[in-house]
Amino acid sequence: MSLPAIRVCAVTKHYGALQALAGVDLEVRQGEFFGLLGPNGAGKTTLISALAGLVRPDGGTLEVMGHNVASDYRNARRALGVVPQELVFDPFFSVRELLRIQSGYFGIRGNDDWIDEILASLDLTAKANVNMRALSGGMKRRVLVAQALVHRPPVIVLDEPTAGVDVELRQGLWAFVRKLNRDGHTIVLTTHYLEEAEALCGRIAMLKAGRVVALDTTDNLLQRFATHSLRVRLAEPAAGVALGGAAGEGGWVDFAFDSYADVESLLARLREAGAGVQEMQLGEPDLERVFVEVMQRA
Amino acid sequence: MPEMRESALTGFRTLLYKEVLRFWKVSFQTVMAPVLNALLFLLIFSHVLDRHVTVYGEIAYTSFLLPGLVMMSLLQNAFANSSSSLIQSKITGNIIFVLLPPLSWGEFYAAYVIASVLRGLFVGAGVLLVGLPFVELSFAYPLWILVFALLGGAILGSLGVIAGIWADKFDQLAGFQNFLILPLTMLSGVFYSIHSLPQLWQDVSHANPFFFMIDGFRYGFFGQSDVSPWLSLAVVGVSFVLLAALTLAMLARGYKLRA
Ligand SMILES: Nc1ncnc2c1ncn2[C@@H]1O[C@H](COP(=O)(O)OP(=O)(O)OP(=O)(O)O)[C@@H](O)[C@H]1O
Ligand SMILES: [Mg+2]
């Protein structure tokens, strides 16, 4: 097996009394599109910061492409591109100046061809010579993406890149990130838009209070947790509840089932019980339900 | 791959270039303003005191004053450069752009300090140039002048790195500047020869490393000073080495930068 793109072993980090990371183990394979999900304060940014060397863990080890982020920091950082969650920028420079400087920090000179390519992909060409201060929030976020890519890192981590970004740009951004992934880059993504994660990520880790509470392929998570659902409005809701449904407002009752074959027998049993089906809706399993369930169980 | 050249020093050189560009782009505030300030000092003091005071016997007060002002401006601006750059980057958060790349702490330190020294030298040279028409000044030992200018700038640049990393807010940095840097420079003999002070204050001045920076610097101009230039060089050199070691240790431990 080839080297993992990211390896996190037993990483802990506390801030005062707060345990931000409580022993995280994680491996992301090369070429994966990996999702890191969790509620606010779960420790996603802390984990990413530890990976980037911005935060020193109390214990455990982190590696990027096999390079320890502490003892072999030069190679680890060369292998990693991070798009930070906060919208930070240096107001002294134009977009192009900034990207040239960022290339230089990574030891690269004469990087303009690649910079032009990134700018074009992120629809920033027209803004290349504009000062950072004069960009809109969404444009600044795209510059953050560009900055993370100047050194062509094999591993790219995006910490909520679509917060505050309009729909069109979000789609453009995902198309671009998908292309990077197809070109062989490993992508790690955090987002609170679960449909995005579901559509993009092949594998997902869910974090809660500094622990990994679920780690599996997106498909498995969808199957394992959120089964399909059938919502029916009943004349006699009590009869539905007696058959294992969960009562909602206005006579609606929810049933969970694993495969469509179960629907037939369920409907038959409702008829036998005289529940009186008045309306019916089918729900596909989605990541949001998985997420809610995982967080409740954990 | 298209022309992408990597070299070990490029990271360091880029950070240095960025730090120099940062003050150069606003040189009106960072270089011209301090030069004007020093010129005002010179004009006011020369008007008030020149006819009455001489130092080391025959040196006119303004001639004595000018190197002091040059050094004071150099020191203050070297401090201002690294400290303000770091605290701004910390507060706006863009410090991460220099923390994410594969730069070592030595490169980080050297880039910030050298940029500070350069700003100090620009300002110092500016003060000297605009002051020269007003005073008679000799340049007895240019090498001593340069050595003390470089070491003084490096010391204050290091102090600026420490202060910029330590301070979380602008007013903490202002406190560092107003309660440490400013008194130490003002009481270092910029405006007077410490031989004109009572014995007690002479002794106190000798505990101030800034005194040795200015005294040694002045020796380069007049070939005369309050203490031997070798003593000054020793004090200033040791101070620099200690401060550099302290700053590097702070950086290596990630103090406040890599929490
Ligand atoms: N520098 C810090 N000092 C003190 N506490 C911190 C610091 N950084 C993070 N924390 C705390 O650590 C916990 C994890 O924070 P983190 O930013 O990693 O969460 P997150 O999963 O990224 O959340 P979000 O979805 O809101 O971005 C939070 O409780 C946060 O308050
Ligand atoms: Mg976060």
C-alpha cells in the first residue's frame, strides 16, 4: 500500500480546561476526497492547524505524505496547502504580488505560468493587479484558495471554503477542487453544508468534542445510519405509532425502513390496523440525517 | 514542469523582500516622518543651546547632538519596523502566510531583523543627510560608525520581534515602547554627555546598554567618547548575542506564534 497522504495518531490538544482534541486517529489515503465534519467547536480547525504546524499538539504524531510535521516540517509543509477558515489577507499587496510572495516563501521563483493558471481557474484574472483591500469577501476567499495552491501541494485542506460564498462561485469552486482531485491531489474538506460533503466526499470523518465518532465511506455511512424513511399522514395516528412509527405534527407518522421491499408490507399492516393513509412521502437517506443521528448517539 | 526554480535561500529572501517592501511602500510615514522629527529636534536644540554649550571641550553642541539623533532615530525605527509588522500580522491573522511555508526560525528571525536594520539605516542616513548642512561634523572612524549602527539596529530589531510576538494588542506594544524603549533611548546620552551628569546618574547610565550604543557610535564621528569604544563594543556585542539567543529560543518554542 502506498504512503497515506495524512496520518494522525493519538493527537491530543487542550486549551486550559478545554479538551479541543481528545485523541484523534485518522488516515487519509492519497487521491481521496475526504470530509471532516462536526458541529461548531468539534475541533476541526484545531486538527487542521496541528497538521499545518500552526498548533502544537500536547501528544500524538501527525504526518503529511510520510513527513512528520514537527521533525520534518519543511517537507511536511511543502506537501500541504491549507485554505484557512478565517478570511485573512495582507492589505499591502495586490493579488499577483501576494501570490508571487507566497511562491517565494515556498522557495519557488518564476512561478507566473502556474499563478496565471490558478487565477484563471478561480476567475480572478481580471483582479490580478488589484489590491487585496479592494476585493469582495468572496474574491478574497478565492485568493486564499490560490495562495494554498502556489506550491502545487499534493495534499490540500480546505477549512470551510464556501462559507459566505455565492451559489455560482460555490459551484465553480467545487468544479475546480474536483478537477484538482482528478489530477491526483488529495483533498480534505470541512463544511457545514452536508449536501456538499455528501456529493463530493468519498470518505467522511465526523468529529465531536475532539473525538472521531464516525469514520467510513460516505455510502456506508448513508446505509448504516439513515435508512430510508416513509412519512404518512394517518386518520388514526395512534395505530401507526403502535406499528413502530414516530408521531409528528398533524397526524404525520414517520417510519424508517432499509429497502423498498419493506414498504409494501408496511402499507399492508397499516391497512390491516385501519390507520387510514391520507398522504404519503418517501425520504431518501441523506447525510444530514446521518449527521444528526451520529451526533446524538455519540 | 514549467520554469519553477527552487533554492534554499529563496524563502528567506522573499520574506526579507516582503518586509522591506512593507515599509518602503509607505516610506513617507516610515522614513520621511522620522527624519523630519529629528530635524525639528536639531533645529530647536541648536537654536536654544548651541551658543552656550560645548562638549569634550571644543565640540559645538549641535555637532555633538547630531550623531545622537541619528542613532536614536535608527534605533526607534528598527524597533518600530519588526514590532509593528508582527503585531499587525498577528492581529489581522495574515501571520499564517509566513507560518505555513517551510521557513525555519532562523530564517524568520534573520528576515525580520535585517529588514529592521535596513529601515533603521535608511532613517539614520536620512537624518544625517538633512542634519549635515546645519552642523560641522567629522567622520573620524567610519567603520566604528557602521558597526554600531548595524549592531544597534539589530538589537532593536530583535527587541521589536520579541515585543511584536509578546503583545496581543496595540496598546501593549505601545506600553513596551513608551515604558522601555523610549526611556532607555532618552536616558542614554542622546542629548548630553553623561560626564555632565552627577556621579549617581553617570553610574545609572552605565547600566543602560543603549548608552553604549550611542557612545560607541559617537566615537566613530569624534574619536572621543565617554567610555572606551572597545568597552561599548563588548557591551553592545554581548547584548546582541544574548537577545538573539533569547529571541530564537522564543521562536523555536513557538511562543504565541504556534500555540
Ligand atoms: N486559541 C484557542 N484558545 C482557546 N481555545 C481555543 C482556541 N482555538 C480553539 N479553541 C477551542 O477549541 C475548540 C475547538 O475549536 P475549533 O476551532 O477546532 O472548532 P471547529 O470544529 O473548527 O468549529 P467551527 O465549525 O466553528 O469552525 C473550541 O471549543 C474552541 O473554543
Ligand atoms: Mg473551524
